[in-house]
Amino acid sequence: MKQYETVIGLEVHVELATKTKIFCSCSTEFGGAPNTHTCPVCTGMPGSLPVLNKQVVEYAMAVGIATNCKITQYCKFDRKNYFYPDNPQNYQISQLYLPICRDGGIEIETAAGKKVIGIHEIHMEEDAGKLIHDEWEDCSLVDYNRSGVPLIEIVSEPDMRSAEEVIAYLEKLRLIIQYLGASDCKLQEGSMRADVNLSIMEVGAKEFGTRTEMKNLNSFKAIARAIEGERQRQIELLEEGKPVIQETRRWDDNKEYSYAMRSKEDAQDYRYFPEPDLVPIVISDEWLKEVKDRQPELRDEKMIRYKEEYDIPDYDISILTGSKHLSDIFEETVAICNNPKKVSNWLMVETLRLLKEKEMEVDDLRFSPKHLAKLIEMVESKAINGTVAKEVFEHIFMEDVEPEQYVEEKGLKTVNDEGALRSTIAAIIEESPQSVADYKAGKTKAMGFIVGQTMKEMKGKADPAMVNAVVKELMDLQ
């Protein structure tokens, strides 16, 4: 039986985190009533002229630098002509001939080891509007809120050979962009979208097979399923002696099947030409240096620093740095309480548990590092015990309560009155002759019953260490 190799390249579109659109001052905020974030420029009105948003260029440069690309210091925009209802101008301003970034690459790590995925280019362009299909009215409506939102398109080399490599590449790319603050990269909101170019060739063949392009992929799981589905479809065609047609296909994740949208023969001639309404962009050495100097610490560097500076386990480091938001909370909390191991424990155990329980994402975390730091300090000073701390943290997690105030209001402070504790324990021991007998017979677990009853009587507010010590002392005297 023939053995086949999968060849994959990606075109990743990323919406940039500017407050305004690429060529006008309309808001880029997600949502909003249809066609309310619009003006004559982004709706393609005759006579309107684009004005380039400088922040778009700087974000594109920052992503290029972080992905080891060469920055094209003289670049320009081109006009891509096509007719579609969501494209109000009947053209898109993009970059074809002189994209802002070229010839880069990022290193990924999979079960098979490390590998560099090449980046052919990164170019800037404007997004189109959005078609909304109304099945009840049997019509399509157009929302131009997204029209003119700034995009960068990151075009990889065909260096990936499996869904695992594709997901590793996308996750690395997403983290880089999030760390830069260039985009939130939320696939569910469409601020990061990937088109998959895939072909099959026999193992050992020198030429790639005919590729197809798959669209409508809005989650990593959908991308992995689409890759496997298209791979199998192409292998079946080749095994049956049928040709693979170069075409664009739409993936239906519910049916786990892709269907043809348009073939190469039907593809339009975009008639690219230099955009006449925008002057070329000249990036001076000084401007490039300024952007380079502003580059933040990225995940790979952060992981090395965490290991040296905080002495926490590698697994914790990988989780904490796997989200820019979580790493920010960690660092800000440590800066206040100077206890990295305890901060890591609270984030790795209780925070992740509650996120899973509440079906929330890490980016949904809204509690203050100051409040987590204060909670840790209260536990360390034995103002509250571990059981109470977990209860308080749930309220910090959900409502960002001030822990000291909450503990005071709810009367949750640890009871450190040894005299009161001794009399409580003595009374419980007196009422538990069987436990005393078991303890004397060498069944040390019997002590656990007395400890549990004590904590119950003290409403969980006693210091467990003190309770254990006093219970043992009084049981030994029986």
C-alpha cells in the first residue's frame, strides 16, 4: 500500500488591537448594532479617501520582529479588485508586491521534537464586512462594522506535516501576538482566522500534490478535524485514480465534512495594482529601532527567567506563561507578597479548578493581584486557616472582594485562644470514650475524629496545627 505525506501551509488573518480602523477613525470594538461603526471611508462612498493608521504599521512591524522576519523599510499598499456584497468599495486595500515583513520563522515543539516553520510574508490589509444569512426571510443582510478593521495576514511556508504541527504553530503564533498586545486572537470572535492549504504526496516524491484551501475554521479543534478529514478525502481520491482538484473548500464542523466553494478555474483575476490613494510607507532606521526597543519579554524568554528567578516547577511555568493574562497576574501578585511558590500554588490549583468549574477562560479572570497577595499574607500569618482561605478565594475569584474586610465581616478569623481551644477539645474527648479507647489501643486514626469534631465545633476557624498538637497532648494524658 502506498504511503502518503501531508503538506500544509497556513494563511492566518489577525485583527489588530487598534481602537480605530486602518483607514478611518471608526471604532473597531467587537459587537455593536449592525452598521453603527461605519463612515463614508469604510463603506466605500465615492470621493472618500483613506488615511493610514500609524499603529497598524507598528503592530505589523512588532509581529514581524518577534517572528524573525526582515522588515521591508520601503513598502506600499496595492488594490485587490473583486466584487462581493460584503466588499463595499469593490476592492480591498492590501499588500502584494512589497509586504511589510518577509522571510521569517518560528520554532515549534511537538512530540517529535523541535522544528522551525518558515514564514513567507506578513502583509497589512483591511477586513471586509460580514454577510448575515437570514433563513426565515430567505435573504442576506450586510453588516459593515467589520469593514476596514485592520488585519495582518501571516503566510507560512508549506513546512507543516501534521495537525499536531499546525496546532503547535498556531498556539505559538497566538501567544507571540498576545504577548505583544497586537491582538487578543480570539478565534470565537474571528480576531484570529486560519485558512489551511493542504496537499498529499507519496512519501519520497519530489513534487507537492495539488493543494486545496479550507476556510471557515474558527477553533483549533475544528482545524485539526478539518486537516484529518481533507487528508483522508485526498488519499481516497488518489487511491481511486481520481485527480485532486485545486479549489477552495468550506469546512462544516458539525457534519465534519468539507464541500467545494469555488475551483481554480472560477477564481477571479484580482487585477492588483498600486493603491493610488496612499503614498508608500518609508520605515526609517530610527523608527524601526524604536519599535524593536519597545518589544516586550516573550514567552520563551519569560520561561527561562521564571526558572532562574522563582524556582517553581517546569510544569507550573509552562501553564503560567501559557497565557499573557495569567503571567501578568502571577508577576503582579509576586511583586506585592514576594512568595512565588504560594502564588503559583493558588493559581495552579484553586484558580484553574474554579475556571474549569465555572466554564470560564483564563482571559475572563478579573480579580486583583493585590487581593490575592493579601489572602496569601493572611494565611502565612495564620490570621485565617487553609479551609477559610479557600472560601474567601472563591469570593475573590467571582467578586474580587477585599479579603481582610470580608474575613472581618463574616467573622472568619482564626481562633488562637489556646485556653478556649483546650476546653473545647477536653469536652469532646470526654464525650468520645470509644475514640479514646481506640487511640490507647494503638489506632492513631482515632485522633482524626476528635480533630474533625473540634474543627466543626470551632466552625472551621481554629488553627489546624494547634488543634492537632493539643488533641495529641490531651489524648496522651488519658
